Amino acid sequence: REGQRRGCERLRHCPQVRDLGMTRGNARELALHLIYGRAFTGEEPESVIATRLDKEYYPKLSQETDVYAERPSRAQLRYIDTVVTGVANREEELDEQIRKFSIGWDISRISRLARCILRLAMFEILYVEDVPAGVAVSEAVRIAKKYHDDDTGAFVNGILGSFVRSLPAPEAEEAK
């Protein structure tokens, strides 16, 4: 029991804190699911968000993965809407950055999932003020390892590391 209490210092792992709402990490994964789904359907981001987050449909998704165990809070819904819509609207710009930093790789050889993870992280680094670059990179690596493998995590880390180092000082400083 004492060890469990000490473990609660990392709040998101405590049952009493989990009830307060979805974590940003889960919101990020949920956003990635929506971005990845769009990569297949080409559906408008607003439509994807409305369909997947529908109050009737959403509870059924919890059977797929624990990411859907809790409904996103209003703040997390704003974050999800911002990144899903932002990635869709800036896909070409983000893909150009991926091309620039994936030296020796044709973008078509990078898995669709890895491209979606890279797009999300790059969008966060460039356009989401409350996400430090270092957090965006570590979360992208964590998600790549979770849904792909360690090699993909290392690949994502390498591209994002080069990307962050190329940025003007304020963004690059956040990553340290």
C-alpha cells in the first residue's frame, strides 16, 4: 500500500485522479486515431470528430482500446479539434517538413501511421502553445513504440530531433 501511495505522485496513474477526466496523453492518442482515420477516408476533420466523439457512438469505442475509456473534457475536446483540424489544413506543409528531415527516405516509404504521428508532433511544436517541443517529441516516440515498434520510435525521434534543432531558438530551447 505504501508503494501505491508513493506511485500516486504521478497523478494520472491514481484512480481518484483518473476520474477527473481524460489525460492530455490520451487526448493526443485519440487525436492520432482521428488523424490516422482521415488518412484513409479523406473525410473532413469536422465530420470525423463529430462521428467518433458522438455521445452514442463513443462508449462503443472503449471496447477497442483504453484510450476511449473516458470522455474528453471540454479542454481536451478543444485540443483534439485544434490538432485534428490543424493537421488536416496544414498537411502539405507538415509533409514538406517530413520530407526535409527524413533524409534518404521517400515519404511514401514511411508508414501511414508514422507519418500521422510526425504530422501531429510537428503541428504541436509549431502551433500549440501549451505543448513544449520536448513533450511533443517524447509523446510521439511513446505513441510510435506503442502502436508500431521500437525502430519506428527511434525513426520518429530522429526526424523530430532534427526538426526541433532546425527551429529558431525559443522553440528549440523548449525541447531541452
